[in-house]
Amino acid sequence: MTHGSNAAELVDRKADERLLGEDLANLPDAVGRPEAIPPSRTRSRLVGVGATLTGITLLTGIGLLVLGVVEVLASGFGALAITALAVGVVFVGTHWGWVHVAEGTADAIEGRRNSEVIDRRRLWLATIEPYTRYEVTTDVADDGSITIVSVAHRPVPSGEHGFTFVREVVEREVHSGEESAAVVAERAELLRRQAAHDTERERERFEIASDAYETALLGRSDEQQRIAALRAASEALSQQINSNLRDPPLVE
């Protein structure tokens, strides 16, 4: 567990809101989890109404098309036939719109109702810094064997200005159920200390790069200066890494 993400490439990025939803499982356990939004029955009711209106609109549209065709065959393209065909095409072509309207209305209502919770979730998200966290967990199999899993949660760029995390298994050790529990526990504890050590190293690297970036960017906001600040962050990080190349690894 020695290779983290390049902190200098991420110092100007903010945590992506995907980490509140689809990427939530990739968050390191150490950062915790966002406050949950209270469940609401409003969404299900509104979406149900939207689905009902969608079905009614589709059936009505089909009925009007059939009526229009019958009128054309019976009387030619009269006003009734043209109107029925035109309205029927509109209804059939736009029937799914009711679902989107229902979902949009539900989002607006829940957004207003849960505005304080949503604001707290975003503030919590803004506190997450983009450096790699290492964690160690254990799993017990049906045969009694214990697997020690070392995981890296690495920050990666997301969009133009954000970052998210990817979860990577970096090491997996399987210990037979016949092994001494004390030996397995000692090994797991050693790996946890190593993970904590590596995480702290990544945090320090990020802070060095971030401080250099903020110092270089101070008082300026144009793109050229932003690039110069990123270069300064990379240089500061490189110096810190080179100064510690001869540090002995954490072993026992």
C-alpha cells in the first residue's frame, strides 16, 4: 500500500455530488456517511399519478388516431378527422411527459421540504479532501477461513471541477480457520497500522500540495495563474516525496 493518487492534480477540485448517491459505496468509511434524507410518500404518490396520466394519455391518443382513420375512410379528410389525427399524434408522442412532470414536481417539493438537510449534506461533502485513504477489513467464509482485505479509496477527477473515489482491493490474504486466532489478529492489526500510516502520508502530501497551490494562486484567478499554481503544487509535492525516499517502511 504505497501508491496513492497525485494530490497535485486534485487540489483545485471539489467532491462531486455523485458521492451522495451513486458513488456513495466508494467513500472511505473513515469520512463517515452523509445525513440521510427523510423518506417521503409524496414522491411515490406523484409518480403514481404521473404513471396513471401517462397510460390515460397513451390510450386516449391511440383512440383518437383510430377515430381519425375511421373518419378519413368514411368521409375523407374533414375537420374532425384532421383534428383527431393531430391530437392523437400529440398525445401518443408526449405521453411519457407526465412521468417527467411528476418527478420534477416531486423533486421540487422534496427540495423545499428537505432544504436544510440537503444544505447540511452539501456542507459535509465539501469537507472531504481528495487524498487516498487505506482501510483494512476482514471477512469470514463458511469454512471458517478469514480473509483480510486491504482496500484503497483513491480520488479521481470527475467532470471539469470535481472528484470522486474509486475503491480498489490492493491486497487479499486468506487465513485458514485452523490458524491461531492470535496470529491472524496480529497480522490484521499490523496491516491496519500500515494502512493508517499510508493514509497519513497521503494526507500530508495533499496538504503540502494544497498549501503551495493556494499560495501561488493568492490574489489571482485567471487560467494561466491556475496552471502555474498547479505546477507549484506539483513541485512542492515532488520535493516532499524526494525528501522521504529513504524513510524505512513500517514493518515489524
